[in-house]
Amino acid sequence: MIRYLLASALLLSACGPEPVSIAAVAPVNPTAPGLTGSKLVEEKSDLLDFTYGWPWEAAAIPALAARLEADLTRQRAEALATARADKDSRPPDTPFHGHYFQKIWLAHGETPPLLSLAAQVAFFTGGAHGNTTFDSLLWNRTADRPIATADLFTDAAAAFAAMKKPYCEALDRARVEKRGAPLPAQGEDWLIGCPELVKQVVIPVDADEDSHFERRRVLIPPYEAGPYVEGTYEIDVPLTDALRALIKPAYKEAF
């Protein structure tokens, strides 16, 4: 399975008379060797710089490709409407900085029953700076439809409870590494607390590409686990025996 590496930066500033600066994301190159069948749409105008794409693993599944096409159409229409409204609402002497939207889906694991996809969504809508969120899509090949991550388990609450300790500990280690200093014993929850798993994007990942998921990855956007300047966090949680025991029989072969 081909992996995609997405290098992204969205550096925006609205302070002073200088224009907003946007460092464009490096998109998937659809003409690269081995990427035949991937989809990438890039459109740029004074209103909006728009990018949307998905890998060949998704393009090869008609129902999934149709779902992503519909999302592309919706996201483009909404982003254009937001940019147009922002421009029209500004006084004539107020500069308008074009908006930006990028959503590129990446394959994080492909097994006989399941395909795991996640997208990093970068956008700028006219504020002080851009922002980032995440989206995920777990496709059930047998039923030819998406399923929720919680649907993998016989008891989703127990599964998230089993993940909590290793997830929180790994997040704290990542914070210390980013900040270059130990975490304080006390502080605001969004700086040192552990964001609830059920509110984050959690995806199964096949890191060694053996057609079996061996970890769960928690994707945390800016502001959820630290200040904006820290960016995003990607926290991997190993698939322990306790978690394996909670996987529904229909999905056992994927893990």
C-alpha cells in the first residue's frame, strides 16, 4: 500500500498593514509513479485557493469515490460562499485576503474488510490566522458503506477507557518534547489536561503495512492540547490484548 506524506503549513498574520501571507500546502502529486488513479482538484481565484484530493485506494471503490466527490462539491460551495460573503461585507477601504481551503485524504491502512482514511483540513476564512481540523472515514468493504470507529467494538466505552491511560501518557510526552520543558503540576486544562478521546478523531493504522491494524492514532487539532503555535498532535496508541478482546468478530481479521 502506498503511503502519502503531506507537508503542510498555513502561516497567516493580520497584524499591521502587511498583507496576509499564505504558505501553500504541498499537495499529492497525481502524476508520481505508482499513484495512478488518485484524485486531486486544485482551483485558485481571487476569492479562494481550493484543494481537495484522495488516494487511489479510495478512488478504486465506486461508492466511496462518489461520497468523496459529493463532499468535494459541498466543501467547495461552502468555502466559496463564505469567501464571497466576507469580501462583500468589508468596507471599500478594507483589504480582502483570499480564503484558503485544503482537504486531502490519506490512506492509513487497508485490510480485507476495512479501509482507513483520514484527512487534515487546513483553512483560512478571513480571521487573524488559519486553522486546522481533522476528518476520518472508515470504509466497510463488505457492506460498501462507512462505519464509525465505535462500531468496531462490542463495548465502545470500554475500548476508549482502555485507551485512555496510554493515550494521555503519550500526549504528555509529546507536549514535553514540543515545549522543551516538563509539564507544570497545575495549569489550565487545555494546556495540561487530556482531551476526551470521544471528541477527537481516532483512526486504526497499519504502520507496518501487513494488512492488519496494530495501533490507533488520535488526531488532535490546534488549541485542543496546547496553544496554536504548537500545531497539531498525532498520538499513537498500541492495540493491546484488552483492546483486541473488545473487537467485534466481524472485524477480527483486520487486527
